[in-house]
Amino acid sequence: MEENIYLPYLMRISDIIDETYDTRTLRLEFVSDEDKKNFSFKAGQFGLYSAFSAGESTFCISSPPTRKDYIECTFRVIGRVTKALRNLNIGDTIGFRGPYGNFFPVSDEFKGKNVLFVAGGIGLAPVRCVIWNVLDLRDDFKDVTILYGARSVADLVYKRELTEWEKRKDVKLIRTVDPGGETPEWDGKIGFVPTVLEESGIKGNANSVAVVCGPPIMIKLTIPVLKKLGFLPDKIYTTLENKMKCGLGKCGRCNVGNFYVCKHGPVITAEKLETLPAEY
Amino acid sequence: MTKEIFITQKGIKDLLNDFLIKENTEVFGPVMKDGLSYISKLTPQTEITFDYFITVNSIKEALFPRYEPILRYNISKDNINITDIELDKKIIVFGGHPCDAASIPLMDKLFGWDYKDRFYLEREKNSIIITLACEEFDKNCFCTTLGYSPRGEIGSDILLERVNDETFRAKAVTEKGGKFIEENKSYFTPQANIDKKYPKITDKDIPIKFNKDNVKKWIEKNFEDPLWEKLTSNCVSCAACTFACPTCHCFDITDDAGMWKGIRTKNWDACTLPVFTLHASGYNPREFYWQRYRQRISHKYSYYVDLFSAISCTGCGRCSRVCGVGMNISEILKTISDAYTSQMESSVPASSK
């Protein structure tokens, strides 16, 4: 008999980080040493995380493949499963299926190039995986620039890491919050991500790649700006974040035209995205 | 030529009944309920019917149950124990038509694509599909438009064709079907009176309703066309069409659990329902009725063809029969196919006309 593709790995929560008032990161370690040994993934892939008794939810793996022994996921508490996941403690067991989907070509297409990361809100989660992947192999890449924006200061995720990137000499970080989302102490920019990007002075060429993740509207508005700045459509990468249930190309809800996000994506270039119907 | 073999209605009833009391066998057959016929899971108490033209539902649920456990688990204080699901039951499905059986190879493509969904594939392997060739059709039928036939063998293990009011000729379509007949020979008979009035219908009786290739060509170019909204403005997103459909395969995965134990299940879902694609953020890429119906039609007639080189529709017409607001899929597809033709005509330069 074929193996049961819906069986999850068991993983133990080894750390919990509250990113914002409603966003949490879980660090997970395999219960079985054998699973741990055999598991590998690439930046951009995702999985199905389950709180037993509540169900499964889809999140990207937000830790980089360069750091072995654990994976991390970051989620906003919205529904039944994410509420149940938040109620778990260090030492508790959850289910994980994956890794699924394609990935960012970090070790080939990105190599030797300038890399620009543009992220909005919790869209930093999939980008963070690539950022650390790139920073852990820093010498393989040229300039690294990160532009990150959120609705408000309170909505910025990975605050500790933002501080770390800010301090690094080999990374340029631009932070921004939407107008009205700033606090008196805020020392970053104020403005929407595409606008801040346009005014940043960042230039792209055939030797640069860009990674864009965030809410669908931000992606739609950012891609034209990137093109204007000189980035080539086949060097602009984004991830499509449609609702998924199986992650295996069966359950039928993530497709954009004939593009199954779980199988052919989630990573997609702007060039390819233009060929799909505008239904994402 | 192999010798012909026949089975009477009584023979079928006896055969199914005897399998019902055997262990580890699920038997599905047509059952009359409130004047309508349904393919149902039989119990020794249920009586099958032969007095129907086409069942309301398809045979889909025999191989792809509307609610199906995919794993079980126990939760203890500091551990989770997962148990896999055994799939060793034999399945006999009697009473579908060729348009039901034709869905099986189509579903195979999806469930066997890349990752293998053993829940569908095992059930299929363990099943015997006994199909009845059609003796009637209605205005909703359009199997011939898609290249299928009311007497078609695709997907069946055994095809039964009526030869008189009481008896069917049994054709073993697959090796599995032949073996099944051989093993259950006592229910079959080598002779029967051939009544000239059968077969009542052939392929030619069911009109070709539209050009299926034109449907795809139009869909590919006209995602934003206002025709979509016009065609589907009656839709109330009830999802009856998807549940009745033999090839609609979308599902949800949910947990059904108490404090200490639970099961994870696959459940039928439908692209026509509004929450199907609703993001956690509240954003929905298919917010409106017509966007969802566009997905249903486009998936079947274009995306599925791109992925698996086959249209995910067998022309059974069930979605039209169950639609509460009278949307008729073959009429909708005809409008689309005609739209393509008129687009082509109008795009021909005047000089070449």
C-alpha cells in the first residue's frame, strides 16, 4: 500500500517568541532522531502545522535551511488552529507535514548578485528565511538590502532581528510604518512600502534580484516599482500565499489559473506571475 | 470471441446481498428515497431499485467518501500517538452509468499526481465497478459532446447492457471484472432472450451541444470578460453542483476530536463556497459568486486540461439537474463556445471575408 501522505511528523516546541501582540514564533524540534537526521528543506518551502484536536494550518518555514536541528514558524492568531497553537507551551507536541512546494534559487540564481528584500507585515516570515540563508553565506552575495514595513510599530515582527540587521555593516535596512502607525519614538520611515521603495534610491540591474512578500495588494503595487527601478521581471521573486489544506496538489483551493500554488509555487517570478489570471 | 454471459435483476440483487453479509465488503447501489434515486451504501435492509434513469448523486462517494478519516490519534499528558488507517475493504459499486465510471480515470490523475493519495487509489484498487449502460437520457445529458458514450466502457470493470426487461448482458471490461464474473459465476446465466427493443439509445441520440475545444480557447483568453458575470448571475453558491458532480474532488481537512483522542478527516468541500479560498487576513481572491463559478468551469475545461490533458467533466448533467436556480451547464458551455466562434469571426480581417 502507498504510504499515507497525510501523516505528520511529531515535533516538540523548544522555544516560543511573541513577535507582536497577535503574532508568535514557535521553534520546533523533531521528536524522532531519525526524522531529524533525514529532514531537509530549502528557503521558501512551507508546511502544514497541526495542533492536535484543532486541525492543520499552512505556514512557511521561517527559519533558514542553513540552521539545522530545528525549524521555526511564525503565525498570527486568527482562527481555531492558530488559537490552539498559541495555547501550547514549551515541551508540547505538534504535528508537521512538509516541506512542500518550490523554493528560492538562493544557491544558484542569487549567487554573486545584489539581493533586495521587500517585506510587509507578517510577509517578513518567508523573507526572513531567505535573509538568514543569505546572511549565513554572506560572502556568496554582493549588497544585501532589506526594506520592511508594517501597518504600525506594534505590528513589526522579528524586532530583535531587525535591531541585529540594523547594526550589521554588511546589510542595509530600511524600516517603515504606514502613515498613522508611527509612535513618537519611531526613528524609521513613515509611508507605504511601494512609496518608500520608490524614494529609497535603490537601483536594480541585470545583476540584482529582489524578493517581495506581503499582503497581495502590496505585492501588486511593489512589482511595478521594482521594474521601474531597473529590476528584471525574471529576477523579481515573490511567494503566493493562497489558502491551502493539503499542500500536496489535491484539495483544489490554492490554484491561480493552472498554477497550483502548493506544487508549482509558492515561489514565483514577476515574469511568470504576469501570465496568470489576476486571481490572487 | 468469448462466450456471452448474462445476469438477471434478481441475480444482481442476490449477488449484492450475499456480498453484504460477507465481512470486509462495502456495497453501493441505487436506492429509492422519496421518489428519487441515490447511490447509497447498502445494508441488508435496503432494497435496490432498477426503476431509475440516473441517480441524483454520482458513484463518487464510494471511492471518495464525503467524510473520511485519514488518521487517528490519542493525546496523553506528554505525548501524541498517531495511528494510521487501514484500507482493506473490498468495494462493490453497482448502478452507476458510463458517465459515472468515466470519472474514475479522471480522478486517478489528480489523486495519483506527484504525491499519491492512497485513500482514493486504494479504494479504487479494491473496488469492482459494475455499470449500467443507459437506456434513457434527458436534456441535461451531454456525454457525447465530450467524447463519451451512453454505452461506454471507460472506468468500468463490468458493463451491463439490458437485453430484456429482466436481464442484462455482462461485459467484463477489465481483467478484474472478468475475474469477478468467474468467481461469482453462479449468479450469472449463459442464456437470455434478446428483446429487440433494446438498446433503446445509442450515441447518435444524444445531441452534441457545444465545441469543447472552443470552450477552452475562450476561457484562456477571456478571464476578465463580463460574460462570466452574466452567465452565472443566478448562482447562489449552494455547492449542490459540486457535490453531485462525479469529478469534483476538492476537499477540506479537519480534526474531529475530544480532549484525549481524535480523528483527522478529509471532507468534501466546494470551490463555489465563499470560505473556500478566504485568507486568514479576510482577503478573498474569489469574493463573488461569478468568480467562484468561473473557477469551477475554468478548472474543469481549461486548468485540468493543462495539467492532466483531460477535461474534468463527463457530461452527466447532474449539476444542471440539482441546480436550485436552473443554471444549465451545457447551455453555459454552449454560450462560451459560441462566444469563441463569434470572436474568431469578428477578428478575421474584412479583406479576407
